[in-house]
Amino acid sequence: MQNILGIETSCDETAVAVYSRQRGLLAHQIYSQVALHAEYGGVVPELASRDHVRKLAPLIAAALDEAGLCRADGIAYTRGPGLLGALLVGGAVARGLGMAWRVPVLGVHHMEGHLLSPLLETDAPSFPFVALLVSGGHTLLVAVEGVGRYRQLGTTVDDAVGEAFDKTAKLLALGYPGGPALARLAEEGDPGRFVFPRPMLDRPGLDFSFSGLKTAVALAVRDADPADHADIARGFEEAVTETLTVKCRRALQATGYARLVVAGGVGANRRLREQLDAAAAANGFRVYFPRQAFCTDNGAMIAHVGALRLPGDTDAASDPMAVARWPLASLQPPGA
């Protein structure tokens, strides 16, 4: 079982990849639905599902062609968490292909894909490490001892950091997707003009909270002129990235680990990378990021998890094809 086909349809990207246990990543295809959802200011689940139906089969054909294959030896797809209708599209196609090709199929955890995505890089981290997962509605600090051996250290008690970026971008009338637009605007701002709260840094623990920060930004926007928006964006970005950096440093101290992995869409933020690199240099730990293309949802991370888990783990006929919610801590090592 050398070549694994990976299918990702959890939200608004349709993505397919082929990963070889011997040669690494052979193919990577992705289609973004950003233009489809832009006029609505966010993802419309039914439209996302229908677009996955249209785009998935051509992307699978393109990925197999890029890899020089007519079929794969195993299939991994995102079972959850995510939008249920979107997940069902990927699951149905994966299981249908598995029956047609007579190969094993495995539904994998979306966040495990992100968590292990830095292992796709040449300079990959070794276990154990602390992972900061900042993807969509998820903000997690996780102690990672091996594949399927995850211990949650902290999470958000309200908004995830990605949601805070999107909601703040909406306050600043930046459109959708808001996070990258806000980061671009922040580059033009003065970091010292608006100093926002650093949530939950005044107490012990590794949990996060971003709803109060969002409220502080909303009050600043209400009393400001449009000319101040770049400074507000920069102040917000500084508050978020400093909060994440301090919590990561505390997590490393609590575990005694010397390696930090950052994964998920917010992991592409330039200012966050700068702050974490500076903290690593000052505190004697190493930080690992996936390449920019693998910070957002992608098929490569799903195919990679499939290669790590198949054939020891496979779907049973009674297993759900899709789950909207799925605790990361419920996962087990391969074959368990």
C-alpha cells in the first residue's frame, strides 16, 4: 500500500492529493470557493456542498494524472469535524471509489491532518512536541507524543482566533475572507496607537478567550474614523499574536518539550510567525510551520494521515461517513 489518495471537503476548499510512502507528495490539487461565498460575507453550507459535487471528480482525475497513476492503493478522506453536507460529499466519493478499486478507505480527523502537516516538510519535527492548532473554529494547544497520542492542554472558551479575525475584519468592512485582508491592512498600521487587551494572560492556565478583545475592537471602531482602521487592525493583530505566543511559551514550559508546531490557517500570519520565531530564539526552543499552501485546508495533509494510519485503521460499514463534531482527544494510535 504505497500510494494514498487524500480527499478534503470539510468547508469551502475542494482538495485532493496523492501521497507515496516511498516518494512523498506526488500530487496536490485544490479549488477554493472564496469567490462563490464572497457576496454572502461567509460560507453558505448548501452552496459549499453543491460545489464540492461539481469539482471533486475532476480534481481526483487531475491529481491521479499528475501523480502518473490510474488508481491509488488506499483512500483517506476527511470525516470531520466540519460542515456535515460538505463532509458527506467527500465521504460518499471516497467510499464509492474504495468499492470500485477494492482498496481500504479511512475517514480521518481534519485537525489531525493540520496537526501533522509540518511532518510533510523536509525539516520535520520529531515527537514529542506542543502543537498550536489555529484553524477556522478551532484554537487548541495540544501535547503530541506520537500519531494518535494527543493530550489537550488548552482551548478557547468562546471565539476561536480565526473567528476573531473574521469578525474583526467585518467590523472594519474588509469583506470575505476577512483574516488575510485584515493582516494586509495591519501592515500599514501603527502598532502602538491602539493597545487592546491581551486576554487571559493575567492568570495561570493555557485556555484562550477572544470575545472580549473583539468587543474592545468594536468600541474602538465605533469611535474612530476610517483613517484609523489600519492602526486598529495592527493593534488587534498585535494583541492576538502576543497572546498566542505567550500561551505557547507557557505550554512548552509546562510540558518540558523543546519543539513547537504551528498549524492551521492563522499559522500563515506573518506577524505570528515573527513573534514565535523571536520567542524561540530567546527561549531555546524550535518552532515548525508547514509551508503557506498547507496552512489552509488541503488534501496533502489528509493523504499523509492516511499513509500513517492505513491499513491498520480502516472504515467499517457501520462507521459514520461524516461527523460535524469530533474531539481530537478521542483518537487512538494507528491500529489501536
